[in-house]
Amino acid sequence: MHDLTASARTLLFTPADRPTRFAGTLSCGADLSVLDLEDAVSAERKREALGNAASWLSHHPGAVRVNGVDTEWFVDEVAALRDIDCAVMLPKSTEGTLRELAAALAGSTANHPIIALVETAEGVLETDRIAALPHVTRMALGSFDLAAELGVDPARSPLIDRARAQMAFSSAAAGLPAPIDSVTASISDARVLAGDVAHARQFGFTGKLCIHPAQVEPVHAALTPGPEEIHWAREILAAAAAPGAAGVLAVDGHMVDRPVLIRAERIVSLAGGSR
């Protein structure tokens, strides 16, 4: 589960009060299914949704987005999930709330990778400390809640890009996998979705939160390096692997040193190849 959480490109939300949809999250090709107990479920259906999620996750890999630590449902949700191997996504994550979640899960023998959903100004300012927490395996951006708090448009404000940059630096410094980008509200316009993914890739993001199965394959395609990138990367790696190659190389008139090799290896890995 830890590796799946770290490498997932697509994380598909499914309302936990809709159990008939759970199987579809597996068949659509999403890397990680996230059963949602928070925003997608009304207050009167929270308990039913928790039962559905616990039952499904007892027999299938996946994640669950719990309600915040300051809600009336948090304690019961953590208690129900304590003995189940599943990733846990915490909304409105801060250093403090993540420590509370870790304390609530302490002593459990089950595996609970934690995805920190950063969607408040406080969370953005604490990403260095969040990324350094031993129980956090990855960070994800919640741009809509963050934009609402800041009073800006989530699709256009540079403040949201400031959060992306902050999360990228914090993840890299802590040795975490690259962050996961926020949802795209448009389900039917593939161009909007592809544009959002391309924009997130500029900040080093390698994953995307999805709200509909139709978004999964377009996101996978948009996160995959293009033919020119792949050709460049394989050419670099081939030159580095050639007999007698050592130290700094020159390929097509450009200097190639260790940082360039690391980038080439990452591109080939994202493309599904190997060195």
C-alpha cells in the first residue's frame, strides 16, 4: 500500500455512500481508489458510508478520505479503520492535525500510509514540517478549499501556484514522492483537464485527484512524457551507459552531468521504461 500511495498517478474519489460504484473504480484503471467520507457524503449518511468503506477496504486495496479531526465523525472513523490496511487522506492537513491522526492510529498493526491534503493557508505555510512527519507518505493539493479561504479563483490565481511550488520544494527536501495536484471540476472538456495536468507538471507534480472515471485515462496520458522527451532521455542514458563513458558527457553539444542523468531516468520511469 505504501508503494501504491507513493507512485499513484490517478487517485479517484468515490462517494462512500455509493457502494455500487466501488467496483467501477477498479475497472476504470485508476491507480488508487479513494472512498470519500467527507465532502461527497451528507451528514445523515456518514455512518452508513463509513460501514461501506470499512467493509470494502477489508477486502480491496484503497484509500479513504476521512472527515477532519475537528468534526464529530473523526473518532468513529479512525476507530473503524484502525485494523484495516488502507491509506488515509486527511483533509485540511496541518502539522497539528496530522499528529492527531497519527496518535489516533498509534498501536495499530495495520498499514496506514497518510496522504496530507493541503488546502488551507496554514497548511501551505507548514508544508516543510508536514513533509518531514514520519507517517506522511505524500502531499496532495486541495485548491478549491484553499482558494475559497483566500478569496481567489482556483484556476487563475498565482497564490495557488505559490502553494504548488511550496509543496514541490517541501516534498523534494523531505525525500517524499512528488505531490498530487487538485481536482479539475470540468468532466467533459478534455482540453481543460489536459491543460491542468500540463500546468501541474511544470511544478513537478506526478499525480492528480480525479472526480470521475472519465478523467482517469486522459490524466494518465497527460502525465506521460511525450515522444520527444522520451527520445531525449533514452539518448542521454544510452550515452552514459556506453563503454568508456564517465563523469561529465557531451550529447548533441550539450553538457550531461549527474543532475541531467537523474532527470532522464525520471522521464524514462514515468514513460514506463527502464534504464
